[in-house]
Amino acid sequence: MSAFADLSFSAFGQDVKVADMVGNLIGLVGLALGWRRSVLTWPAQLLAGAVLITAFWGSHMPGLIGKQAIVVVASVWGWAQWNRGRRDTGQVEVRFASWTERAVLVAATAVGTAAVAWLFHIEPKLSYAPLFDAYIFVGTLAAMYAQARGWVEFWFAWLAVDLIGVPYAYNHGYSFTALTFTVYFVLVVAGLANWWTKARATRTAPLAKGAAA
């Protein structure tokens, strides 16, 4: 793991870590597949998360490592959820979360972030930036949960995590993560528009089964 994590090369005056580059490229593919509501988004995200764990290993950034660990674990669950929904309806259905679901998701994210930040604070050796690491860790969990449920709001959740996570990674030497954010942003906007249109078209239909609880 250490040898792969240490591989790097210079490009345009920046040190590019190979594991960071490979993980993010696979992540871009996974995001594009999610936009198309393809079940293959989950194995792609799982692989990207595993590669990025090797990239961040030893960096003393538990938020970024934890984020990718959450991606790996949640990808297994999301994969099962979407396969189940596809068997029920023939396709992966998406929908808008209810106001209650949104409120619960935001509240749980806030409480979870505070709790994890407190843990990092009382154990300083775990994190140099407790609040940032906690926000990235818990925010990723919230975003992955929303994606697995097929909520349109998942795109906003991912964007909220990356707005903090990407500059945080760049400041710690992971320049390719920051570079790919522009592409991520375009895909997020396209994915949001695609899911939004799909959800509006089926809003009056029975509750979507593509991402059952």
C-alpha cells in the first residue's frame, strides 16, 4: 500500500500522486454512471474508494480516509438497494425526499458532525482539523445514504461535502483531487438536472421503489 501511495509525478508545477489520480478518475466514471442511474455506479464507487484510501493512508487526515471507507461500505448497501429496486420496477427509480426526510437528514448530519468533531477534539492525535474531518466523514455518509434511497437531494449533499473536502485535500498535497473538482461539478449539475427531470415526471406516481428502505 505504501509503495503505491508514494508514487507521484510532476505536472504543470504540481506534484501529482498516482493513487490520488487513479482513484479520482474511477470516481468520475462512477459519478457519470450514477447520473445515468446505472447500477454499475456502485462497484465503480467502491473501487474508487478503495484506491483513494491507499492515497490518503498515512496522511493524518481521518476525514478523507473515513470518507472513502464510508464510500466502500455504503457502496455495497447501495448496490443491493438499487438491484432490489430494479427487480421490482425494471429500472432504478428516483424521487424527491419529503420535507421530513430532508429535515431528518440535515439534523442527523449536524448532530453526527458535532459528535465526531468532539471525538477528534478529545483525541488530538486523530486529526489536525477535527471539524473539517468530522464534516467530511459524516457528510459523506449522509450523501451515500441519500443516493442509495434514490433521493434527488443526494447531489446537493455531495456538492456540500466536496466544497469543503476538495480544498482541504489540495492544501494537503492532493492536487489531482482539486483538479478534478471542475469535472465533478459539471457532472453533478448534469446529474442533478437528469434526476430532477425524472423525479418531476413521476412525482404523481406511487412511491418509487428503486431505492427502498
